[in-house]
Amino acid sequence: MGWWTTLNKNDMNGANKAIIFSAFGFIAVVVLVIPLSIAYTLFQNNTNFVLGTTGFFQEIVWRVVLTIVAVTVLVVCLVKAKNAEHIVAVLGYVLVDIICVVISFFLLRALVLDIPYLDHPETTYLNNIRFDDDTIGDGPASYYVQGTGIEGDWHSFDIGSKAYNEGRELWHNNFDLRAKVRYLPYTNVVMTVEFIDSIDDDAYALFPSQLSDDWHSFSIEICDKVYSVPLPLSDFLNDGWVLEDEYVDYQLEGADQPYEEYDEMAVDLTNEDGKEITVRVCNATDKAIDISEGTVGQIYVTYENLDFAGADLQIPGGLMLGWSTRADVKSTYGSPDENLEELAYKYADKDGATSFYRLGFSDEGFLHDIQIRNFPYRRAE
């Protein structure tokens, strides 16, 4: 019976060890795993952590977790494919594996590409901003600031509840509020967000103009092309601008008498992006010509229809339609020759009737429309 007693004792010792091991395992789960899981959930769901390096770390966590899931599915499908008996099943598993590889690639690619931008994020300025929040199921809400970037792209950034509430409060007091956002371009993580009344010097440095500061050049930069008034209409047409159908083949009469007014016509030009400008086309010859052979003596653009975002239309000094202010204009050009109750400034050459810049402003003081003329209305003696 001694061997039986010994066996029972060994079984009891083994059972006790198992119980003790299980108890320690349970305690470890309670003490470590559960709190860590709770901390992870709170961290991932905390909208105040979406900005800056913590926001990038949040991005790393969920992308890596999804990648692990994708890799796990990939391994399982590889094993299943190896043991599958039918070609259809094998192809199905292979297709799932390919999808997992593609998903994992794009999840990790954005993280890797954004690493160099951690020290110098991309910067944009948002106009026509609005605020939006989004909740999916029982998950945490996301809080967005959205708007048109100064470079022309539409942006939607998750900025967290704190910045969202601060921005909305400022926006209710100023519906023309702007936002300066520094962000990582591939994951779209916002590093900093600042709500501002007008752009700063950084904006002009980020989007430098090809023009000088001298308005006497009568130049304007549109979509990276410089046009100086007067110029042939064909310069616009060769750059892809299109006349309204009703003016194709239109004839401008010649002026052959002293002091006779030039025949001129205001027409709209549209480019391939749908942007629109208005030009006045003149015939300075004494013979009738097709309008396409005429001379552009005046250009007019407005921010009214939001065709231009800012950096895509500049005048001397790098002043931007929709962004530069009265103060920016005065700082660059000096006091205007005419001040129409702060609604418009006119800068005129010695012949102020035919050579001038007229700059109109919105009620909030932003550059709203631009009129440039540098051409006589009539023949000389």
C-alpha cells in the first residue's frame, strides 16, 4: 500500500501546484491584464490625446493591432490552404491572404512615411471652416474641424473635444474665423491647431509669390502663371482658359479716328479646374479683328464664388485673394490713392483713369475682389 500512498501524495502535490499556479495566473490577469486593457481603452478613446505625439502613438496602436489581426488571419488561411482538398477553397484562402497583405502594407506604410514629418509637420491654413462630430455605434466621438486649405484642398482634421469646443466658441463670435493646422500628411494626425483671425508671416513664406512687391507691374499670378496687363488674350487661351461659347468668333470693331473709343468687351474665361475670371478685351487697331486676337486691358477676379483658395491667386507682394487683409495691403503698398470708406482701396498710376489697381474688401476686412486696368479707353490724337 506504500506505493499507493506515495502516488496519492504526488497527485495531491501536483493538484496543489496547479491550484496555486491557476490562482497566481488569475491574480496576474486581474492585477496586470485587466488594468492594462482598461488603460489601453481609455487611452484610445480619449479624444484629448488625438493631438501631437500622443495622437501619433494612438495611430500606431490601432494600426499595429489591426496589422496583427490581419497577419493572424493570413497565417490561419495559409494553414487552411495547405490542408484544403479543393482548388476553389485554396484560391479563396489565397485571396484572403492577398487582402491581408495589402491591408497590412497600407496600415504600416502611412506610419513609416510620417516619421520624417514628426519634426517638421506639413502646415495649412483653413478658411470657410465648420465643425463636425461623429459617433459610430458605442465608440467614442470624433471631433473635426473642416475647411478649404489655402492651397486649395479640402481638409477634415480630428482635433479632439477640447480644441473642438474652444474653436466652436470662437467661431460663434467670428464666422470668418481661420485655422492654422500643422499635421502629418499620411496619417492626417494633427500636431497643433490654432484658431486665428488672419494669416501670419509663415503663410507668405510657405507659399511664395513669383511677383515683386511693386504694384506698378500691373501683374497678377493665377495658378502659378504670371500675367501682366496689357497682354494678348491668346496668352490666356494658350494656357487653357476658354471663352464663353457666345463670344467665340466675336468681332471687335476697329477705331480709326482720333480719340475714338476702342471697341472692348467683358468676357468670362474658365480653366479646366472650373476657375473663372473676367477680362475686358480691346481692339487697339483700326481694323475689325476676331476677339481672340484682341488685347486684355483689364482683369477682374472675385472671391465671391470661391473659385480661388488663396495661394492660387496672388498680386504683387504675395497678397492673396480671400486671405490678405486691409492691413496687409497698406503694409505692402502704402496708403491708397483712394479709400472708399474702407470697402475698397485704389492705387493709381499717373493716369489714374486707365492704370490702376482697385482692391475690394469683405466686411471682415479680407481681400475680396481685384480689378487691374492698364490700358487706354480711346485712341490718342
